[in-house]
Amino acid sequence: MRDPWSELGPVAAIIEAALAEDLASGDVTGRATVSPETRASAHMVAKADIVVAGLQVAEAVFRRVEPEVEFSAYVRDGARVTPGIEIARIVGPAQALLAAERTALNFLQRMSGVATLTRAYVDAAGERCRITDTRKTMPGLRALDRYAVRCGGGHNHRNDLGAAVLIKENHVRAAGGITAAIQRARNCAPHTMRVECEVTSHDELREALAAGADIVMLDNMDDEAVRQAVAINKGQAVLEVSGGVALERVAAVARLGIDVISVGRLTHSVPAADISLLFERADGTWA
């Protein structure tokens, strides 16, 4: 039997921490109301139109509580499902299923929520423009959030502060200007690493281009300002739009010729997907 725990790497620590929050003192209700010999079959069911993400994480939660649990996934991460679709079935000791239920659902609902919102942004942006996340992830859950973004068809921005050069407003102020910041980055960063600089005006864009920025982030510009920025850029640098890009605006921004739209909302305030875990009744029904 495959052991998903050994395949999770650093995610295993996230699961351990989550289970410790919920089960440090055990499950008093489950122990009090259900016999240790009772076995159960539980069904994970979508209650809305969602994109699924996090099935392996949910499976690992159940197996960490009870290694002999049988977990059968009926769809793959990244699949779109409609209300009433059974996502997975879990069979094992009822006490274990009850103890792991909330933690497994917390992961699956959050990750599926991220994937679902990401898919909506990706569909709106079309094929040419890339949708990415940001570092505005839930603390401690970045690996899961970023995986869920990929399940939704999106891409990941830099993973951490050491992954890429991204010069923002406070870097510019501390360095003494955009040109100085870009030049210092060029001198210090590995030759394999591109340099990105955030700008808030067309004058700053021109300065960043003249200083040799590879990627320019247009921060909180309206559509007309973005259109003018594309004309100024003339394909010199990769252009990224960031800052308050609502889903309703994505298609219009993408049509302006932007390469990347980064969206903090994908991970910092996403609603959880509506997924239920239903125990099979004595008569064999669960819906």
C-alpha cells in the first residue's frame, strides 16, 4: 500500500501541527459516543461548483490518525466538479474518521477554494496573460496555497525573498532611487536571476526601463494608465499588473497586452470551497 506520508516532505509538518491543534487531548466526543469497534464509510461531497485541490493532503490527515484507513479519490486535483459529486470515500474505524474529519476538510476546503478562484481568474485572462499568486499566503501554509493555485491553472510568483529580485517602493526609498536600486541589484544578484521593479507612474516606468529592469510591475494603475504603459514599454520588459485587480476587470487588463497579472486575493482572503463529509447511514444511503 502506498504511504502518502513519505511523499509529502515539508507538508507533513503542516499536517502534524494542524492535528496537534485539534487532537492534543484526543476526541472526547468520539470516544464517548462511538464504540472503538465501529467501522464507518464516509463520503466527501461537493456542495457547489468547485475546482478540487488537496486530496492527497486530506488522505494523509486520515492516514496519520489511522494508518489503515481506506481512502478512495474519485477525481483528480484540478478537476472541476458540480454540486452532489462524490469526491472521495473514506472507510475505517468511525472514531478515527470523526477525529480527522475537521482537519482534513479544513485543508481540502481552503485548497479547493484557492483553486476555484484561480480558475475563474485564469479563464477570464485567456491564454496569453499569466495569472500568478503573491506572497500574501496564509502563514505556514504557503506550500499548500501555491500548489492549489497551480491546480487552478495559475502560476506561482516568487516563493520567498531569496527566490527573485523584486524591488518595491521601500527598497527604492532606501536605495536612493529606482536607478540606484536596479544597478545595485544587477551587481549583487546571480547572473541567472532577472530583476523586477515595481513602479507607480509612467516616469518611474521609463526610469526602470532605462536602468535595465527585466520585469516591471505596474502597481495600482487604472486601465488607461496600463494601456499607456504598454505603449511606452514597446516590448522591452515583461509587464506585470498588480494591486486590486478584481475578477471583473481581468479580461480588460489582459486585452491591453499585459504579460502577467498577480493577484493577492487568490490566497489571502479566499472563501473556502463548500465540501461536506457525510457518514453512510445504516440503510446504506448517504445523500
